[in-house]
Amino acid sequence: MRTFRNRSTVLAATTTAVLALTLTACGDNDTGTKSAGPAVSAGATVAAQPGSEKATDDAQETGTTGPGGTEQAVGTAKGSGTTGSASSSGGTSGASAPLCTAQGLQITAERQDGPPYTHLTLTAKNTSGAGCEMKEYPHIHFLDNARGIAPPVAKSKPAVPVILEPGQSAYAAVRTSEGGRKESTETVKEFTVTLKANGGGAAVVKSPAPEGLAVNPQKWATGYWTTELRNGADEF
């Protein structure tokens, strides 16, 4: 009987323990359910991540657009600055030097090879002490003004401006006649060179030959000012 009772006692104790575990298990489920809320919330956060990524992407796109716009603005400003600098630099080059004046030049003449002596070389040396520009061609009056000037030869026009640094010279080829025996010429001991394209001013140039120069108003001509006489361009 004691054994039975002990067994009964053991069974009762076991039953009680099982019931206690069952209740405990039920309580854990409730807690688990409650804790499942945060789990679900965590899941919701994960589910919301695509939206967040989209929002982030949108923000990144907006950010990309923003910096892009900024870069574009900077690029434009830089471009403008560069253009301005180029224009400023081009303006400096385009401004060139001041025009040479008769007072700042020493103009002389010498005969080219001959006989017959049909051509002169005019030399205009810059004695002003500063750089200056020689424009176009010399206006040469061999005779009185009513007889006109020696016309320019178009092919001798240089492609770039003629800038003279101090001490440098510009040259112009001049034809005075054709050198024919029966050619009608007149003799001059001096002539006038006017720098009309340079704002005026004139110089009186003496003949390089003591006997004077034989000039023919029908044949005289002049080349443009250039830094050196060129084959072809200054041959006429």
C-alpha cells in the first residue's frame, strides 16, 4: 500500500509538473506572440526598405541632379571665364601696337640693282623707342600733288600686321619707271612719303642718286610695308 501510495504520489507530482509546464508553455507563447510584434515590426522595416531605397535613390538622383547642375553652372562660369580670358588675351593681341608716326621713323631710299635703275627700296626704321605698327603702304609723291601718288600693288600686301620693335625696319619696294630708252621720264632730286594710313605725317626723302631719279607717272608703283622684301610678292 505504501508503494502504491508512493506511486500515486509520484504520479500526482508528475501530473502537477506537466500541468505547470503546459501553463508555462502557454505563457511563453503569449510572450512570444507579444514579442512577435517587434519581429513583425522588424519585418515591416525590412519590407519598407525597398521604399527607403527608392527614397534614397530619389535623394541620390536629386543629389546627382543638384551637383550636376552645380557642375554645369561651374562649367559655364569656367567657360565664361576662359572665354573672357581668351577674349582679353585676344583683345591684347588684337589691340596691337600704336601706329608709327613720321616723327618716330627714319625713312630712307636706295636704288635696287641695275642698270637700268627702275626700282627703289624704301626703309622706315623705328627710332621712337617703342613698338609701333606700319599700316598699308607709303603714299609717295614724286612730283607735285596734282600728279597723284604711286599706286599700291595688291599682291605685296602682307598677311599679318607689320609691327616694328624699337630699332627694327619696314620695307617697301617701289617702281619708278620701266627703264626704256624712249620712255618719257622726269627727274626728281627728292620726294615726299606720307603715312596716310598711320594718321598722317610726312617725310621728305632725298634721291639715292646724285643725278636724281628718273620717274614715269605711267609706270610708277609701290608695294606695301613689310618686314622683309619677298620674292614674287615684292617683284613688280
